Amino acid sequence: MDQIFRLDNQIAVVLGGAGGIGEAIATGLGQFGAKVIVASRNQKTITQVAKKIAKQTRTQTASFQVDVTDEKSMENLVKSAVDQFGTVDILVNAMGVNIKCDALEYPMEDWDRIFDVNVKGTMIACKHFGRVMKSRGQGKIINLSSVRGIRGDGQGNSAYCGTKGAVELITKALAVELAPHKIRVNAIGPALIITPGTIHIKQNPESAEKYRSIIPLGKLGVPEDLIGACVFLASKASSFVTGQTIYVDGGLTAS
């Protein structure tokens, strides 16, 4: 039981591994012993991230380019991962985009883009990596949701909320469907996390205070806040947990 959170010799793939959240999660998995594959569209960036994680955690890493909205690209990623590491035990779908716009003016091309990445991309990844896990009779899938998956928002987030609500129910549906194959499917739902893409909020005292004021713990989230939940869901500690979303939100969804 003292090794219940260890991930030694587990092979983890983190999609969106070049982003602030994805990199933190990939690093955390490596710190607990997993061999880590980071994947994203930008090969140069993920190569740098993989090398950084290997240096920090002394675990084996690799980087592969992928377009999560393209099924053939995902198939190539799965083949590359299995060819190099033999299998995949853990999949983290940490990719995501958001384009804010007033609901009555929302461009449908932007709407389609968000759904393609956040929803279609998640399903394509679960489909193809799920096949690998099914062949082995085990696996862990962790999807990135959001508090916006269960809370409405009037700040131009209609598309984003829609995608995260979809991710929540895809997670539940897959958890039930894949349970006979001993594949656990769960999600993490963060509140606002300060990354390079949202650092402007922290840098604006008025905006920062606005967000802090609605968080019971009174702080803004950082990518490292998600590591504990992800390691839990990836490890033996969560062997009887599936179809759930852990909200890493400082108490926001409880208030």
C-alpha cells in the first residue's frame, strides 16, 4: 500500500503536453515514475518539453507530433507510441482551446474549431488509445474538463461550456462502456488556471481580484494544482473510481 500512488514502468501519453497544464501534468506523472510521451502539434515545443521533463524527473520521455482533430494523425501517434514503448497504460487528454464571443454573434467556424479540438479530439484519442488498453485488459483515461462543464457563464463562453459539458458526459459514457475491459475513465475539472495564455488575468489587479473573490480558498489556480488529482486517477489508488470528475477549483463548484 505504500506504493499506491507510484506509476513505475507505466507508459503515459499526455496530449496537449506542450501547454502549461499539459506540461505540469506530464512532469507530475514523470515524478511518480511513469515514462512520459508528450504530444502536440508543435514538434519543436514538445521536443523541448520532453527533454525538460527527462532532466527534471530522470524518467524516459518521448515527443510526437499530432493533430488531435485528424484521425489518421492519431492513429500514427498510437503506432509510434506502441512501437517505441510497447504499450500505453495512461492517456491524459489535456488539449483544449477557447474562443470567446457573444452568443448572438458567435462565428460558426470558431464554434466548429472549439468542438473539433475539445470534443472530437478527445473522442478520437479515447477511441484509438482505448483499443490498445482493451487489448491488454486495463488502462486509465483522464480527460480535461472544466468547472464550465457544469456551470453556465455569461462571458462569451457558450461554446467552451458546451464542449466541456460534452466531455463530462463522454467521460461517463466511456466509463460504463469500457468498464468490462478494466479501463477506468475519469476527468479533472479545474477552475481558472494561470498559464501563459491566462497570465494577463493575474497581471491585472482588478481582474485577479475578481476571480479570487469567487473562489472560497481565495487563490488563483496554477498548473501544479492539477498534478495530485491526475496522479491519483492514473494510479492504483483510484482502482475503484470511474466515470467521475474531480473539480480542482478551490471550492468554486461547492459555493
